[in-house]
Amino acid sequence: MLALSLALSILWFFATMFGLGFAITKEKNLMTIGAGMAAFCVLAVALNLAGIPLTWWIFLLLALAYPAYAIIKGERDVLSIPKFEFRKEIFLVLVVAIAIAHLWVYYDGAFKYPYLEDDDPWVHAAAVKYVAQTQTASRYFDRENFVRYYIEPYPPTYDILMAMAHQFGSPVIETLKALNVVMISLVLIFAFYFVQAFTKSQELGLYSVFVLAALPSFMSHFIWSQTLAMAVSFVALYALAKIGEGKRYEYLFAVAMAALVVAQPSVAAIMCIMIGISAAARVLEDRKLLRPVIAFGVGGIILTTALYWIPTYLKYGEKTLDGIGLYSFSGTFMDRMSDTSGGVIYTLDDFLFPLPYSKMDQETGIGWVVAGLTIAGFFACLWKIRKRLQPEETYLAVSAIWLVFAILGTQGNALPFKLFPHRFWVFLSIPVAIFCAFAIRGMLARFSTREFRYGAAIAIFVGIMLTSAQAKYAVQTSYWPPGVEFVSANDANAFVSQMNALPKNTKIFPLCSSDNKVLAFDMFAEPFAREYADFKRAAWSKTWPEIHEFLKKRGYGYVMLDTYCFTAHPQSEAQERLNAIPQELFSVYNSSQGQDFILVLLKVN
């Protein structure tokens, strides 16, 4: 039954995204799904602002509205299936095959362990549960005790999307893991459509996607909103490359830019610069594009600024910056040690020799074969610029600027000004893949015989697989740790075992650790309820009778004490607290203990 729920949620995702995208582009291809993901982001914040319940069926009805309208008007071709010619679509077929292989690797890695990795995914799980149950992404605001989640004031679109899928009844962990890896693999397909439109070459699109799939630096199966933001980014780049070929691409550009600024803040900031560079090149190439590029690009940004950022700031004030992770200007942009990059300044070895272990959220490294091909492609580009680029080759100049910008961004800790340097690796991957593809095409074109061309292609393929993809595979299929609230994998596994022994939606009160842990396993807690949150903050100082009274009033059946009680408080105090549990109020329901952890589940009598 749970497998059916997950299958239905994935089916809903494809049907809804395709329907929303088709309303904009009137196209029947895989990029239409990306257009729908952009439209979903805009609709999500609009519906939430209007107070309309966020439910899967409302989004599905909206997705089916245009096809239904077209059919009523007599446009029968809406239901027609485009003719597929294998020989003409061979490049797309190969790209889809790469995306499926990529999906298999990431799915294997994501489901290798029964818990969520690191810390952010647990926070996402809690927000997804909240949105799925309450059908809103808004929450109460306590200025003095503000707690950051990945719903408002943080852009909530990723968690809203996951919540809609979770409403079908699949476990929230399975929903997050499965849909996240599906979206990551779709990003590769969207990248193909973009590069094809950007370079006017399906061949370069194919090679670029292969390189992106192999690069350790290009995306991880880590669960965070960057997944959705990167998908929307390629939609925006694709629409920009197609502006001038029809009004639908202008509308798509506006929707994608609107979606980008409510998908993920750091991706939006960096991608807006990269999109701006590409837009400038397009306008210099054709001055007639100035008005639509500015009107629809800036118009899209203004749209979701009005729908989301202005109302959010009016509600949260300066806490809006805290909510998106910008706790201080100097810390975020100047202090090397204040962000998750850890102040690292990357060496040449970090670029050339990716290791089989790396950061979970953003793996680092490119590989020396890809690096060599990129350098060859870059210098070939400079030679072409020196001889004057043809109009159809302006993508090389744009890619060259992107490459320099992304390298400087990645090495931001060595500069006076920076913005999450380790997150620049994913953006660096884009021009790297394009220049690498350019070099591969040039090298293969030099061979006059098919045998030599195939031999060179195999050598390049093997070289990239051994020096880039091998490290990526090792990291993405390894066992990732469960985060700071667990001291070890044994601690996490004991917790998983206890949660799996209880019925779903059991009310559990974690005395010391966060509610995110129990929510991620489909239990019930109320971190978004003011009275509950106020009591939880003071719970350690409460007497056991006071705790019992509060929990009985709210219908809770269990209290959880875990290792965090002993790490957040003096061990003697925690042990005394444990020994003082009144048996008439609480009884031990389950307990696990190892050398480095303790987990006790008390039943509320």
C-alpha cells in the first residue's frame, strides 16, 4: 500500500508539472515538465498568500484546466501524441538513458540507510509534515524565540511540493528521498534542452549532460531546496536562449525568473548574475531583444517579490534575513569562517583529484581529464574570440565569463568578498561541461575515420568515468551520517527501530532533542504550535508532574529521552532526572542503550 502511495505521488508530480508547463509553452516534450515546476513555484506562493488550501488535487485541477479548456474549444490536437522518430531523437534518447542511470545511482545511495542524512533534511521533513497536514506554509511568528524552518520566511516552494506528494500517504522520508532524486535526474534533461538551445547543437547538449552526470561537483542526492532551484535555473536559461522564437518563451522566462527568486536564495542570487550575463550577450547580439528580456525577466522577479517577499517582510521584518540564513552582512559576505564552507581555500589537487569522500551537500572536484578538456576548450574559445566570433558562437564568450565568475566564486574565501564558496561548485560545473563538450566535439572531428573517432570517444569516456564519475559514485552511494542529534549510526538505528514499532501519527514528546526527528518518522509533534513550543523550550526545568499534566491535556502518549539529554545537560543532572521518573505517571515502554547512546521511550500513564 505504501509503495502504491509513493507511485501515485510520483505520477501526480509528472501529470501536474506537465499540465502546468503545457499551459505556458504549448509544447509536448520533457522540458514542459521543467516549465511546470517553475509554474508550480509561482502558484504555490500565490495560493498560500490567498489563503487557499495547499492540496495536491487543487494543483492537479489547475494543471488540467488549460487542456480541458482547449478541448472544449475544439482544439483536438491537445490530446494528440507527438510523432517520435528514433533516429532524429537519438541525442535525447541517450540523454534520457544517462538520466535514468544517474537516477539509479542516486536512488541506491539515498535509500542505503533508513534515516535522513545530516541536519537540513530533518528540518525539511518537519516542514513538509506541517504543510501536508495544515495545508498552509504560513506559521505563527514569535520574534523573541524565532526558529528557522524551510517555510516562511524562507521560500517554501520545495517543501510545499514535497508536502503535496506526501499527502498521498507515503512515508515522508520515502517521499523526500524518491522525489528528490527524480528531480535531480530531470535537471540533467533540462540541462540538455538548455545547452541545445544555447549552442544550437544537440551534440554539445549530449556531451555536456554526460559531463555533468559524471562531475562530482554537479549536485548531490542531499535533500534541500537547491534541487528545485537548479531545475528552475535551467528552465530560465533555456527560455532566455529561446526568446525571439515566440511569445511563449517570453512568458516562460517570466515564470521561471519569478520561480527562481522563491526557490532558494543563494541559487537565485548566483543564477541571476549568470542569467544577467547571458541576457546581456543576447541583447548585444540582437538589440530588439532588449525590451522582452528586461520586461519579462524583471517582471517575473517583481511578480514573486510582490506575492511573497513583500508580505513576508511585512510579517517578519528583520527576521526575514535570519530566516534565509543571512544573519549578518559581514559574516555572510566577508568572514571566511561564518558559513558552511568552513573557510576552505581550494588547492589545485581539490579540482584535479576528487576524493571518494566529500561534503554531503556539495561534493567538490572535477577530475583531471575533464579539467584538461575544459582548458583546451577555453583556449580554443579565446582563439576564436581573437579571430572574431560568429553570431552563433556567442555562447563561447558567455561560457568564458561564467567560468571566470564561477572560479572566483569557488575561491571566495581567498578574496575580500564571498558568497557560500563551496556552493559555487555546482555553478562552476555548467561552463566546465560546455567547454569540455566543445573540446570533445573538436577532438572527435579531427579524426577522419570512424574507427579512430570511436576509439577516441571510448578513451575520453573511460578517462572521465575513472577520474570523475568514480569518485562521484563512491560519495553518492556511501553511508551518510544522520546528523548532530545522533551520536552514531547505532544511535540512529536504535531510534529507527523504536519509531517503526509504533503506529504512524503516534504523539511523542521529545524532552531534549528536536521534534524534527519524530516528525520525519511520521509521528506527531507540534513545533509550529505556540503553546507547545513555549512549553518545549522550558521542558527540562519542569517537574515530571507538570510534564505529565501538559502531555495528558494535549493527548500525548509518549515521552522520549535520548542521548541529547546527556550531551545538552550535565550527565549527572541527566541521570538524576532519569532516576526520578515517577512510575505512577510514566512507565518505560521501550529502551535501547549502547556504549555511546541511550534511548528511552516512556509511556504516559
